[in-house]
Amino acid sequence: MRIRDLLAASELGLTLLVGDEDTEFTAVHVTDLPDPCRYLTGGELVLSGLMWRHEPADSARFVAALRSSGVAALGAGQAWLGHVPDDLVEACAQAGLPLLEIPTAVSFRVVGEVAAPRLSGDVRAALGRQRRIVDAVAEGADLADLFALTAAELGVSGAVLSTTGELVVGSVTDPAPEQAPALPLRLARAFLSAPRLPCVAEGHTLFAVGRGHRAAGWALACEGDLLGRADLGFELAACVALERTRMEEGRRVERRLVEQLVSAAFAAEADPAELSARLRMCGLGAAEPYSVVTATAARPGATRGPDPATLGGQVLEELLGRSVVAAAGADGAVALVALQGPVPVLADRLRSGLEVLSVLRDTRVSIGVSGALTGAAAIRGGVEEAGHARRLAEAPLGRGGHQRRDLHPRAPAGHRAGRRAPLVRPPAARAAVRLRRGAPVGAGAHPRHLPGHGGVVERLRRADARPREHRQVPDQADRGADRKGSVDDGRQGGLLPGPAVRLTAVSPRNMSIRGLVGSGMFE
């Protein structure tokens, strides 16, 4: 019930002295104790005859006690003092506690009798909705059915969005039709960047679904401004969170299967037949191409909440539309992603999601992607490749933004010494490997001529006026000289080992090799 409902009751003649008339309360409590905290649970409208007030300082102490107990509002009677003292009004204003003036002719019993039917009616309505929702769940209703049922019961409309702007269920409308396709993405950004929730953005009220980290959470977007009726949004969000929890139970089993597959692949004596069987249990055929993706999500300074591997897995699943599961391990979360096209298509999808998450200020997401793989025997190498790319992405910056890293941990020591390269990561969390001039490498060069035994690299479009046959690419690591000319094409990246190399029209002096995906660093 809201204060305005009491103000609308003409027989009471109440006056609001301080606060918002849309403030809700859940019960009515009458007291004249100077400190009634032990009898309060929060959300009450406290009615008091002010018999505890002997001096102006008593008002501040009484209001502070109410505020610490989570009281919704205070109703002050005039019978004892004949008026509501100014010091009480000032104390309530400073504490942000709504204050009602109750006339001498109105007893507290009458106020309670007016409020009781409405409060009990709200409880009965909520219980009725909950029974219908439980019945729907028992009948096997999915998230779309539950969302439609609950939204209709509450009289609200909207949608549930992932943090990448994907519609999970429902729909959102934009007054400008030409901007409608981008509305879910704008709402996702507003949800991630909001200092507090619920909030109003783009003509919708945004609520958090569940209590998880926003980077891997869902947002409930209700049409219109529901801040005055936030209880409706909270109830709908709780319903969605309940169904998401039920969906997670099945995904836990799938994560366990991926975890067992990766563990078996790294076993000292891995059985090929067993690995193939476990791969099929994870939904991948023996000849079906896939890529290994690893992820972490670090929160510098955080002492509570999920660890980087667990949160990284949750974020990765949302980035890929919950079409895969990621098993958290000691060195990050690992997912096996069936390829529907070339690896760069997968990388572009991840990169787009990282751009949305970039509005977060307290989270750094690092992702590594392997090349295209087939068969269970390639799992171990794929995990190592993807993990190495991710570690390059999340490595701390060296002096001047450079960090030296061996580009392949299993390469011979002499090869690594000659193939090391600095990692360049500007503020937007982009990583590039720059090489010094050396022997020419043609378009058909073997991957072993490049660090990492063949990274899937992208062409950097940089003008070079000389004939093509005179252009060169370096093959020896830059030891620190001539770093000013490094190329940065403005995208996120990290060197990703893979099965092929594309080299065309590159500048010999400022050669940059950029991997398919790297780190999203949000600070």
C-alpha cells in the first residue's frame, strides 16, 4: 500500500509534511517507545503520539532509530502536543523519512482499519499469482509462457535481455521505427552502466534478474516508468530469475561433461576411444569442426562474488547466446564451440559482445580462441592454444605499454629466443605483435616462419607505395628499437595460433600481426 492511498481517504484527513506520497508500506505499527527497533522488521508505517519527546534532540534520536530499522514512514499524532513540532519535521527531512500529520480527531485504530483491507488484499493477490505461476511450472511451462503469464497478471509488458543486447524473451518497442533494431543493444548498455537499479532508460524501466554479476546477468526491461510501482517489476524479475535457476540445473550437467572431457584430454594416458565418446556426449561429432575458447573475467579489488574463471565462463556463455557451456577450471573457463563458418566469424561475434561489455568499469574480460579443430585428439592442443592467446591478452603491460611473451610454450628454446615479440596493448585493450624487418615472406609462406607456429592473422591495410615484389615482412623479434611506428587498427586482438597464415600487401617497417580476438579490458 502507498501513502497516497491513505491521503485519498477523506475520512482520515491526513497531511503529508515530508516525503513522497508514492512511498510503499507493508504494515502499520503503533508505538510511543523512544527506541522501538526491537519490534520493527522494516517497511512499516509507524504511528506515534510523540509521548517520547521531552526536548528537541529526542526527535533526531527517534527518527534515526526508525531509519535504521527500515521503516517506510512515520505518522505523528497531534493529541499529546497539539501539533507536530518543527524539530521532528526537520529530522524526518534530513533522514529522508516521509512524515504524516494525523489530526486529533482521528485515532490510530481508524488509520489501521482503513489500511488493513488494502494490505490484506495485496497479499491475497500476490498469493494468487504465485499459485498460478507454480501451477504453470508444474505443467511444464517454459520461460516464454511464464513471462507472458506473469506479465499479463501484473499488467506490464516488456522483455528480458542479455547483457549483449540479445532478446531472451518478450519484445521491446521504440517510438522511432528506424531505430527499433538497435533498441535492445541500447538498453543493454544502459543496464550495464546504470549506477543503481531499477532505472529508466529509453522509455523502459530496467530491473536486474537475479543477484549475479551484471556482466553475465539478464535485464528486465518494462515499458514505461515503473519506478512508482517498482514492486511489479521486482515480482516479474523474481519470476524470470526462478525459471533461469531451473534452466541452470540442466546446464550444470553439461558443464560437468565438458570438464570431464578436458580433464581426460590432459591425462597422461588418454584413451582415444574414450575421448571420442566423451566428445560425442558433448554434442560434437568426430568430423565436426570446432574451436576451443577460453575466458576469464577479473574484477580487480573484489573480495566477494565469483572467481575470474567462473565469471569468465558465465560471460562467455552469454556472449555466445547460451548455445554452449563453459567449464571453469584452474586456468580459466573452457568451451568447445561448434563452428558454423570460419573462425573469424566466431571471433567477430565475441568481439561485438566485448564492445557492449566495455561500459563496465570494474571488470576485465580476456578471451582466447584456437584455430579450427576436428576430433578428440586435437582438444589438448586447442586448449593450450586458446589459453596461450588468452594469457597474452590478460598479461600486465610492460614499460611503455609493451610486454614480452614467448609466443609458443612448446617451441624449442632457440626458436623462442629468435621469435619473441612485444605485446602492444593501448588503453582500449588492443593487443598486437610487431616484428622487425627481416627475410621476405611471400603469400605462400609456411606458418613456421611466424611466431606461434602459424597464427590466424589479419591483414592490416597500410599504404606502401613500393612495388609489391619489394615488400617484406620481418621474421625476427623487435628488441625495443623503432617502436613508435606500431600499427593499431582500432580493434581488440591477441595472437591466436591456428592452421593457416594470410599475408598480403604489408608494410615492411611497421608490420603488425593481429590475432582474431584478445582482451576486453574495462577499467
